[in-house]
Amino acid sequence: MLNSTELRNKYLEFFRSKGHTVIPSASLIPENDPTVLFTTAGMQPLVPYLLGQRHPGGRRLTDVQKCVRTGDIDEVGDDTHCTFFEMLGNWSLGDYFKQESIAWSYEFLTKELGISPEKLAVTVFRGDEDCPRDEEAAAVWKKMGIPAERIFYLPKENNWWIAGATGPCGEDTEIFYIDDEKEGDSPADDGGKYVEIWNNVFMHYYKHADGRLTELEQKNVDTGMGLERTLMTLNGYSSVYDTDVLRPVCELLRGKVSCPSEEAERAVRIIADHTRTATFILGDPRGVSPSNVDRGYILRRLIRRAVRYARGIGLDASVLTECAAKFIAIYGDFYTELKDNSEKILEELRLETEKFDKTLHQGLKEFEKLLGYIKDNRISGKAAFKLYDTYGFPPEMTLELSREHGVTVDMEGFERAFNEHQQKSKAGAEQKFKGGLSDSGVETTRLHTATHLLMEALRRTLSDPNIMQKGSNITPERLRLDFNFPRPLTEEEIKAVEEKVNEAIAAAVPVTCEEMTPDEAHASGAVGVFGDRYGDVVKVYTMGNYSKEICGGPHAANTGELGHFKIVKEQSSSAGVRRIKAVLEAK
Ligand code: SER
């Protein structure tokens, strides 16, 4: 028996002994890659280095990377799918290539993990007009002792790897564990006989947007081994939910189920999986909170889906926080951020589950009612929008419920209803905002401009680009700003923030405003809420190099008008949220 801690340690130690530098798991929220919402593979944070940039750790790296993939969310509940998983990986950045990569994988599996060579099968690239048949990899496998009948040549569909549509890529060789109790002719079919445990990608091409492949300057290796699947295989478990990272939570849930059934077991797995993913997203150093856009939306969907499944098997929604506390204990020694952020994780989870739990029951009743009078087995866009707007049902949940009942949903109608609502509330908000500020005039306008400078000064001083406004209230006398941050600011930090704002004021830069689409705003580096697929035009206010933010305005014409900025209070507002009160004094 091998547990997760032993497997992580063995892996990292083995590759350290082969000259690799052990690097920490990168954030789940990609830092420099706006094309993906979450880190989905170990190679993702390493793309610049695969393309030739020098990595401080050298040319051989190894790590355990936390990954989130939600593409297969509907499969979660079976034996092997999860929305979160850990990937053990090793990389050659223009250093070793196929020979060493394959030899070390073989050595690790057979010597370190003690897998019998007879239990291994591999696939290599069959070759096509882009890239030749991979006889080189096959020859190395043969040298290792894998007989020809266990080396399968497969097409691009199976033996080619790229993270998205463009980027570094290449042929790969995949390693499978043979489960003799199951049926299957080749690793390409789905009989379950061949369980993929490791993928070694030979990244030496770059795929361009026009589909062209060009050779990279360096030949890289990118390997990835799924921790949960490997543990399952090594220990002879029938599901990843039996591994030591998931079993305790599944057991906690099973202990509360009054009528065990296949359905209940599926629900248990879904709740465990989604809560684990939510725990890691909330607890990430660059973590986000549930919201209606982007990553926050995925997080919200996961939590709400878990609540629905919990309720479905008669469990209280608060069971999610119990599960999260268990996950923090299971993972906290290796992923210390979970311990550091445990309060935030549990509090955010509690808030979101409570919020949804209040409306879920009513929403489900409304859904049942709908089933009674819909026409053509189709739920109208308007009805789906009501479920979203009034009861907090993510549209994907309405779709899923509908599928379960054999009815469809008019999603186009949903989008139309959503758009109409957005337009109306935007107009309303602008009206309110104008009214609010025109009442109090020039002082509030200046304080509003100071709020933008303060936001950016906080991000820069605390080196955290994820700091966002959580609330703002401006009177003619002072500004009040709430923002996410886990601890009180030190005196030095407060001073540094004040200095930054005053520097921007001293620079007397003009405040300019441009209208653009949210995408353009994002590309321009403006701060704000992005990925809102329903938005049209936003205003972006720029203050020299000191601030760029999406906002309705109005603002002072020049930062020089503001006077001397002073923070008068820094205190807690709620869990994970700080509050600053500040004034502008006459210079
Ligand atoms: N990038 C490859 C994968 O995700 C190997 O790490 O499978």
C-alpha cells in the first residue's frame, strides 16, 4: 500500500536524484495566461520556459501541480473522473529527450513503485503528414523490455498533446497499467483494461493560430502522471474515491446517508469532488470568491451543484464545510496555503451554501411546477431566467435538471432574458450613481478618484493583483473602501499605500476616459469584472500609470486636484475583507 504523501515524496525524490530541481506547485489561477481560467496541467505555468526562457531552477524540473479541469464535470461520480487532481510531472527544458525520459519513467514505475513490467503497456505516435512515426520512442521501450505486442502505434487523436488550440506541442508516449480483470483490445478502446497512468510529451513543435507547426528551438519533455489514478492502480482500488485523499470525506458523507444506494454513492462522490475543488480554489494564494463571472462563476456552480446533490440525499448543506475542514486536514501539510487560508475557505463556503440553501427548496418546487405546464417538453428562456435570478440556479443546473426529467431548455431565450435584465439594471445603476454623486458634488468626485488610486496602491504595495473592491461608500467627508485581504495591514504598509497615492496626486496626471468592449478593456490591462459574456460597452478610466479601472465615473479631471491623501482607519470588515477609511486634506 502506498499513500499520497509517500507517492509525492517518492516521485520528487526520484527526479531530484536524476538532477531535477523540485519546484512548488504553481497557483491554480494562471498568472500570465489569460487564455485559461484554471491551471489544467503541470506544463501550463512553464510555457515560457518550454519556449526558451531560462528557468531559475535550471533545465530539469519536477513538481506536483494542483489542477482543475471542469470539462468532464458530468462524468464526475464514476470511478475515475474528478474536477480537481494532482499531477506529478518532470520536465526537460531543452535538455534530455526521449531516451532518458522513457528510461526514467520505466525505472520509477518498476523499481520505485514495484510495478511488474508485465503489467505495463505503452502507446507511441503512429505518424502522419506533420510528424514521423515514433520509432525512436518505440525502440527505447523495446530496449527496456516491453515486447512489441504491448507497444501500440496510435494516431494524433491519442498520441499528440497540446494544451489548447495553439502553443507548444508534440507527439507523446503514454504508459498504461493493465487490469487483467477487464476487457479491451488496445489502450484506444474503452473497455477499462488499460488504465493510463503517465503521459510523456515530446514538445518540440509550436502550433500557430493558422494551424502551422514549426519546430521549437529546443526539444523539451513534459510528463504528467495523475496522482489519484496512480494511487488507485497501485493499491488495487476500484475507484479514485478509495484513495487516502478522498476516502475520509466519502466516508464522512456515507455515514450520514440513511438509504445507501447507487444514486446516493454517486452523490457522495460528486459532493466530495466539488467540495475539494472549491476548497482548493478558495484557498489558493490567488484564490477567488463565488461570483457570477469567470472563475468565481465556476466556483459558484461547483458549490451549488454540491448543495443540490447533498440536499438530494437528505444531507444538510452545511455538510460542505465539514468536508472542506477534512480536506484542509488531509492536504494542509503539503499545500500549506489551505491551512493559512482555512478561515476564509470555511467562511466563504458557509456563506455561499447558506445563500443557496435558502432558495434551493423553493426553486426546485418552482421547477416541478414548471414541468406541469410546459409546452413541447421545453422550458422557456424566461422561466429558466427566473430560476437563475430568483432562486440562484446556474443555467447549467437548470439544464441538468431538465435532462434528468427528459425536457429541454430554451437557452437562447434565457440569454435574451438575461440581456434585457442587464440593460435595465445597468440603466438603473447609472441613474442611481449619477444621482448619488450629483448631490454631493466636487468632494465626493475627488474622493472617488482617490478610491481608484487607493485600490491600485493596495495591489502594488501588498503585491497582490487579486485585491478587488468589495464595497465602497463615499460621503463629502471621507471615502470608505472594502477589499479582500486576509490580515490587517502593518503600519509600514499603510504608510507605503499613502505614499503611493500621494505620489500619483503629486504627479498631477490627467484622468482620461475611454469607452470599449470588456474584451478590449481586459486586453488594455484595466481592472474590473471580466468575462461577462453579456456586456457590451464599458468605460475605462486611466490615471497615468497609477490606475486603470472599469468604472461608471464621474472623476476629477486631474489627480492634482485631490489634496493630501490620508488613511484614518484600517479595520476588519468581514472574514477576509478589510476596510479602509481615508480623507483628502487641504495641501
Ligand atoms: N501535459 C501533458 C498532460 O497533461 C503531460 O503532462 O497530459
